[in-house]
Amino acid sequence: MTLDCPLPYGEHELIQLGHGAGGRLTAELLDSLVLPALGGQPDGPLEDAALLPGADELVVSTDSFVVSPLSFPGGDIGSLAVHGTVNDLAMRGALPLALTLAVIAEEGLPLAELRAVLDSAGKAAYETGVPFVTGDTKVVGRGAADRLFLNTTGIGRRITGLTPSAAKARPGDAVLLSGPIGLHGTAVLSTREGLGFETDIASDTRPLHRLVQALAPLGGGIHSLRDPTRGGLAAALNEIARDSGVGVRIEERAVPVPAAVAAACDLLGLDPLVVANEGCLVAFVTADTADEALTALRAHPEGAEAVRIGHCAAAPAGRVELRTLIGARRVVDMPLGEQLPRIC
Amino acid sequence: MTLDCPLPYGEHELIQLGHGAGGRLTAELLDSLVLPALGGQPDGPLEDAALLPGADELVVSTDSFVVSPLSFPGGDIGSLAVHGTVNDLAMRGALPLALTLAVIAEEGLPLAELRAVLDSAGKAAYETGVPFVTGDTKVVGRGAADRLFLNTTGIGRRITGLTPSAAKARPGDAVLLSGPIGLHGTAVLSTREGLGFETDIASDTRPLHRLVQALAPLGGGIHSLRDPTRGGLAAALNEIARDSGVGVRIEERAVPVPAAVAAACDLLGLDPLVVANEGCLVAFVTADTADEALTALRAHPEGAEAVRIGHCAAAPAGRVELRTLIGARRVVDMPLGEQLPRIC
């Protein structure tokens, strides 16, 4: 008699929307299935971008974009694809050198829409100062894809002296946030569902590499950087807490949530902490560099509203806690799965 | 009164399957819409992979894979995604350093199928000696994608002294082909349509970097390399003829077409010259290195059947001509559009 190995997934289990949501289900899928299959290291730090073997100062990041609708207040899938990848590189302390763009289009997509999206991607890349160096175009039959998916891969070079990692946060670190949260997710959702908030809310999609460049003079004082995209601030803080083995303590009153975002979240039953952002970052920095870091961030329009939202403690390791407006403490869990499908 | 600018596409034109087929429609889409939008250079040489600015010896290539079905004799979308990108790097004279993998899965895809495909990708990468360094997973709702799409981006380093380009073929060059043609396209099509040929035909999907490494000692004698994927040998030869401004002359009797491929093409009304391959390359080399190059290719299993199929002439520039079995000449056109959708 043999004992069956405990399989992480049943033989007949199916992929769910939550597996792509950037929360706990995504982490489980990565650890149990994707990383073992591809020869990666389960349970290692999950970074936004990887160092390129044999070319130490270069980092690489890839992202597919499936946002629906293709356009929303503040941006579209084209600009989002550029910003998302530029920002993943930036979170590893790198400035972008080059981008690739791969298109999967559904037969029947109006060429005018494809043109608009690619124009937007080209404009975003130009404004960021990074060229598209190569690409790919695939077309699938009607019904085999929903209009248009993009993939961008970015290659960047690390700024000398800047080596942030999700595993480098330390007790005592200050936790900074470069701008208000919840704009991207609520803008896309409101547009898609026709909720009417889209007149008050625009996505924050924008490149963050200049903010990272502004932090570079602080060098080793910058421990961890993360842009809170899928899974929102809750996922970003939980990832750093887990990978660094620290406790993260956040003050609710310090977290900037625009009034229109709060109203939209109230209506939809969403927690702004789990809503996706595309134009802000969290920085874990040593306590003695926190003021300088805030000043550096605030010197740029995209960091003008930078604030300190909390600090790191030694315990409880791996846990994120929020002190609420009335002074109570609550645990901020890693979001389980999908609250907002196809948000990026 | 103003004169309307001639637009390359009408306002209401829609994307067609042929726009993704690697033929003339793809080239038109790139030149008229994609490259202008992204800030690229229309009518420049279209290479399989691009040099990375600021890191001269590095090249990068990206490809999305939408093949249907996901598995076919000889391979699956996982191994295909690895080989396709490794080969695009190799055609620029580069050995792969790292791969990225981005997954777009349809809700409801069995996790066992995802695992099988990723295992296959991991195995192909391991056998090629290249690591996956980062990735991305997106899930879209049922009906918003057809099961599974993959994107692989590869970064490679050029072998010193090897600088092949689609623009470097010269009159007098020998045209070499590393193996038989037509296997991949007919294997996928036969599986998809249940034609029965799939018992006799398996895809040739495999990595070609070792063949390129074998050619490296011939250095500057290696002018152009191309793997004839979408659009087949006809597209690959036409691209080199166009980008190098040379005439290409091919002997039909020298082009190896397996009997089962010929039979499948007869039945389907396909020209084997336009059927996709995933495991052979064409090399344009100086006449005096041709014999040495053939010997080098034949020393590897994947090049055991390498042959000389023709030569380059000064005129007619940009045209590919085939001398048929009965001695007649016919022009081999760039394929217009899609004969075999979703072949890779």
C-alpha cells in the first residue's frame, strides 16, 4: 500500500478568476504549480522584477494586460502597459532601458481602436524616455479573445547603490506612501459597470521611475519599494511583511483615500486597501532617512502628496495591522482572490 | 478646401486573421500602424530580435503564443513558447541568458492542463540551459480567451564575431536550410482538424541555438539567419530578399519536404513553402564558407539533414524565384495573409 502524496490541487480543479488577482490564491498557484514547473524557488521573495543572470546590473520584468474596458478615465490599456512595466522595474531600483510589446488582437477589432491604444503606448513610452525595441502581433478568431490583450516586458538598469527588495524591510523602518490610493481600480470598475463615478475619479496610471530616482541619493536607507497594483495596498504590505519577516503597522488616518474613492468603495462594498493602484508606491526606509525621503518624493508632481503611513515592528512577523480611526487594531489580511477582475 | 491625406487603413476597417499571419498583411500593419505609433522606423529591416540600447551585446525578443490546440504531436504551447523565443534570439547570433513567461488563462481551464503545459515549458528551458527569471499570471472570465495564451520574452548575449542580420545577405551567398520543412504547421493543423496525418507528422519544435553556435567559428561569413516560422520558408526568404536588396534563387528539388507533409499539403491545397516551421533555419553564408557551414550544421542532430537550397543574385532585387522540378522559374511571393491561423 502506498500513501497518496498530498497534491496542492485536486486533479479536476479548475482555474478561477482569483488565481490571477494578485492575492492569496495567486501566491498559492505560484508556489504550488507555476514555480515548481518552471524550476523556480517556491516561497522565495516574489519581486516585481528579476535580476538578469550574467548581467548583474540589469533587471527584467514582464506583465500581460487584460484590462476591460480598453479605455478608462486617466488612461487606457496602452499607457497602462507601459507604466505597469516601467514601475515594476523601478520597484527594483532600475531605470528602463527598453520595452517590448506583444499584441493579441481579436479578429474584428477596429483598426482605429488598435491605433489609438498603440499611439497611447507610444506616447507613454516617449514621455518615460524608453524605446520599444521589438514586438509581436497575433490575431485570434472572433470569440477567442476579448478584443485586445497586451504584454510588455521591460529591461532596466539598476541605479548604483539602490538595491531595494521585498525581503529587506527591517523593524524600525518608516512606511511611506507616495500618493492617494484606490483611484485606478475604482475608475476602471466605474467605467465598466457604468456607475457614474467615472466623472469624479480618474486612474492614477503614471510612471514612477522618477520618484525612485529621487530616492537614489538615500541609497542603502531605501529597503523595500512596491507599487500596490493588483490586491492594492493590503497585498503590497503583506508581501513585504512576509518576505522580510517583519510586522507592519499602519495608521488608518494617515492613509490618503480620496472622497470619491471612499464613496465608490462604500457603494460597492470594497475596502480601499485592496483596490488596485497604478501610480503610487510604498517605500520602507530607515527611520533616519524618512524625512529626507518624503522631501525627495514631494519634489515631484507624482509624489506631491507623499505621506508616512506607519512603521515596521519586529513582531508579529509577517502580519500587517491597521490602527483604525477610533484607535482599535485590526489585522489587514492578504486579499484572498478577485474583487475586481481585469483591472490591469 | 483641404485634400484628405491617404490613410493606410479606412476608418472603419477591422483587424483580420491575416494581420497576424506573418505575411504581407502583417508587414503592412507594422509599417502603417504599429511602428509609427510606437515610434519605430517603418520599412527598416524587421529582425527576429532587437539589440538592447546601452548594452550592445545583448538582444531581446518577445513572442505571444496562441496555438490551438494546446498540445500536438511533437510538442505543446509550453515547449513551443520556449523554442520560439530561444530561436528568435539565435537568429540574431545570440545565446539565451534568461526567459520571462506571462500566462493569460481562461477561467475554468483545468489546473492539470496548465500544469502540463508549464512542466513542458520548464523542461524545454532546462534542456536549452536557460532559466525563467520572472513571470506574470492573468485570468480572464469564461469566453474572454480561448483556454490559454503564453508570452515569452528572451534576453540573450551575442556570440562574439557573429552579427547576422536580415539586411546582410549579398549576391553570391549560398542559401542553406538546416532541415525538412512543413512539419510544424501540418502537425498542428492535422491535430486541430482531425485529418489523421498526425500519426505520421510531428512538429519539428526544438531549439536552434546550438546550430548557431556551431556556425560561430565562421564569423563574418554568416550573413543572415532566419527561422521560417509563420509564413514559412516563403516569408523568411522574401524578408531577407527585401531587407538585403538581393534576389534569392531556390532549387525546388533541393528543398526537403517529407512525403507525409507533401501529402497533407496536397489534400489541404497548401504550398509547403508557406507552412510554418519551428525547428529549422535558413542561413545565407558566403560561397566559400558554405561547405564548412553545412558540415558544422550536420554535426548536430537538429542539423543532420542540412542542405544547400539555392543562392543569392544581384537581381531582381527583393524577389525570390524557384526553379521547379521541370526547370521552369516561378516567383515565390510573400504570402498575403493567413493560411493557417493560430499555428504558434
